[in-house]
Amino acid sequence: MARPKALITGASSGIGKVYAQRLAKRGYDLVLVARDRARLDALAKELSQDGAAAEVLVADLTQSADVTRVEQVLEQDAAIGFFVNNAGIATVEPHLHTPVEVIEKLIALNVTAATRLALAAGRAFVGRKAGTIVNIASIVAYAPERFNGVYGGSKAFMLALAQALTWELNQNGVTIQTVLPGATRTEIWERAGTDVDERLPPDRIMGVDEMVDAALKGLDLGERQGLVLVEVLGAFEQCPAGVPDPGAADLEVGAHRAGVRAADPTRKIVALSGDYDFQFMLEELAVGAQFKLPYIHMVVNNSYLGLIRQAQRGFNMDYCVQLGFENINAPQTQGYGVDHEAVVKGLGCKFVRVHKQEEIAPAIRQAEKWMGEFQVPVVIEVMLERVTNIAMGTEIDAINEFEALAESLEDAPTAVAASMLD
């Protein structure tokens, strides 16, 4: 029986190379696209050990003629049923001073070529009524302020393109997934002129293997738009009393908990969000319950959009930041609005609500017990004072404190009080 084929751009190293290795083990032959023939030939030889035949297609996707050649392969080779749209470059130039030649090259590869190839694959796969397209974007599609604006804009464009194509492709038997990795240890950093280890602490940088494995698990589980980020792995061991330390790892909204759990069942995983963010994470709880993927999700509930409120304070506004209301079906919420317990249990997960700091550690122990017994996610809701302004600022030395600081033993937290006694 003939093996199906996968075409991968940017296949000579990093994310593209690992996708090639993983797909070869999943029974695919490969079409490897990149500029470096020597690397592609070496990879093709490696993949043959897994029984995969690999065709090498040397192409510079910043050149229109080379993009056309790859388009033709996608459209004419009926055996190709999987396309990894991975090739891309980055830059760390300051936003307003990005050289024109860098802008043009980046857009040519990250936007023009990626768009042409995604559409070519879409046309081919729709004609065959089957196929999978994986677009490699970036978390900066959601957080463009974290990186060069041209790069972030290119990834946001790819996310929007995929969302626009999803309905038409799905109606014709084609799957499209957009992967939005956090910081991943690949050559893209060096080529952009920077050292990732100087920009970020080690625990915020993913290995490329775990990134690809998590993305593929998400694809297997039906996820079509996945953030793949460093999780709070082993947080229970890294902080006192089992309370997760927000500095232990990346606590981005929408972190790919289910994918990481599926990729490595031995890891302890915890997500942390506010009550507003939580409503955007319900789908993953349902996936976790359905596929028996236990993890802890801690929800810090102050019934208030604290972060958004900070942007309004300078304008003396208080518009649409209050999340509390009297829930006629859940008077026990006492004006906090949504009954998260009912929501979580309705999704097939377990739930604990705590009101005091000393209740958090026992709640985590209960959650660990339930995860072992039921193999489902557990939500721990930590109730805070409503309308809590969060200390924050534009720089580490320009933090706004909206509440009075602890200045004596009477009003200091335990840890501060202990230091005062020393």
C-alpha cells in the first residue's frame, strides 16, 4: 500500500525538521522544501531509516518563481495529503527602524509565500476531499507588543487567513490547524540577530520536540487553533505548600494544557487565569474531560476586569469592567455573577472553591486526589475581594501601586512580617 505524502516548508532545521521526523514515524513519505540542499539530503537519509521516502525540493520562498514550483507540486501530486506551512523568518529590529529590505523579505516569506502555498494546498485538498494544513504562526499573533511589529503582524495575518478558510475547507473534508508557539529554541533567533537565552529565562523557552509533539497531539484531539506554550510544569515541587508560583513558568492565557498532558502523561500541569479569561478556556476543559487529560486550572476571581481597568483609570472611566451581578440561579455566588462550579461540573470536570489563603494547599491536595481517581481536569477557584486593582506598570521601575503598601507588622503579609522580625 502506497504511503501518503506530507510536504513541509522550512524543513531543513527546527520545527520543520521535527515535523518531518514525526510524520515519517506516522507513516508519511515526505517532500522537503528549504534552501539548504546539504541539510535536506542529510534529513532525507535519516528519514529513510524509518521507511520514509523523501523528495528534496530546494527553493527560496522569497522568490516568486520558487513559490510557483512548490505550488505546482502541491496541486499536481495527488499523494500529498498533509502540508506544514512552516517556513518563516523573524527580526528583532525596533518597530520604527526596521530596514525596508528586512520588511520586504519578511513579508515575502511569512505572508506572500505562506498565503500562496496555503491556498494552493487548500485548492488541491478540496479537490481531493481530504487533507490537513498546519500553519505555523506564533503567540505574537495575539501579543504583538512582545516582538517586532512586522513579524507579529505577519503571524496575525496567517491566523486571520486560517480562520477565514476554516469553514470552506471543513465543508470539503479538509482540516486546517494554526499553531501559535511561544518561545521555542530554534535557529530563527540567531538568524534574527539575537540570542534567545539572553532575552528569556530558560524556563520560558520550549524545546522544539515538545512543541511539535504538543501541536500534533492537539491536532489529533481535534484542536484547530492551538497555543503551544511553556506550561507550569512541576510547579507543585517548585514552591512552598504546593501553591503554584507565577514565576515558575509561562502563564499565558490559553496555554495548551491538554496537548502537553497528552504528549507527556507524567507531567504535573497547572494553568492560571482570571475569571474573565476563564470563559475562553472552557473548551479545553471539555476536551480534558472527554479524553481523560487531568490538569489543574486555578481561577483567580475578583469579578472584575482588573487589567483592562488599568487602561481606563487615566480617563476616569469605569466602563464594562464589572463582571459581577446577582445570579438568579446561583445566589450562593453572592454577587460575583457566573457560577463557575455549575459550568465546570457541567463539562464533566471537578471543582473546588476557596476563600482563604490557607485553604489553597488543601484544595491542591484534593485536586491531585481527584485527578488520580477520575482522570479529569480540576478547577480551583480562588475568591478575591471584588474590584481589585492590580499593581502594574510600563517598566519594572515604574509600577503603579493602587493599594496602600504594607508598612507595619499589623498590615503586612506573613512573609513580609517575618522579614521585619529578622
